[in-house]
Amino acid sequence: MATESESATDMGMGLALALGALATIGAGLMFIGAPDIDAAWGFAAAVVFSSLAVVGVHLYWG
């Protein structure tokens, strides 16, 4: 039987995986657009989404 803490753990894991995937896409964009402004936007996306993934894990796994 699922309890509230187990569903919160699943939500935290899903949130971390989704935001981690977006951070990986941002890092890929940073690698592909290396000499241009696209690299800066890729870096910004990677930092923002990875930070949100950590915050999501702490909120839902706390």
C-alpha cells in the first residue's frame, strides 16, 4: 500500500529526472554552440535546470 511519503518520493524522482534531462540538453547546446552566444544560453539553461533539480529533490524527498 502506497503512503504519502512514497508518492512524494516518486514525484521527487520524476522531477529530478525531468529537470536533469533539461540540464543535459542545455549542456549539449553549450557544447554545440561553443564560440557563439548559444553557448552562453546553453550554460544558463544547464545551471538553472540543474539547480531546480536539486531544489526539487530537497523539497519532495525532505
